[in-house]
Amino acid sequence: MQSTLEKHKNDSTDRRNKVDFKATMRSAFAKSTAIWNKVGRSVQTAEAVRNVAESALASQM
């Protein structure tokens, strides 16, 4: 059996991991949304993103 202190420590770590995950997820979605919106509004940005994506795919093959 776990002691009360160990259980509290594990619960605290789990909560911190969930908070870290949520913050990271929200940040990633915010950045992705910003890029998506910018690409939708600007032809130059769309071409730049396409070029970067194509070169990234080409370098992996």
C-alpha cells in the first residue's frame, strides 16, 4: 500500500502533467490556427508554407 504522502505526491504529479499537457496542446493549436488563418489570407504566405512543406517532404525521402 502507498502511504498518504506517496499518494498525494503521485496525484500532484498527475495533475501537473495534465496541466502541462493542456498548456502545450493549447499553445500548439493556437500556433497552428494562426498559421492556417495567415495562409488563408495571403498568397505569399501560402506559397512560402507550400515550399517549406515540399522541401521537408523531399528531404525525408
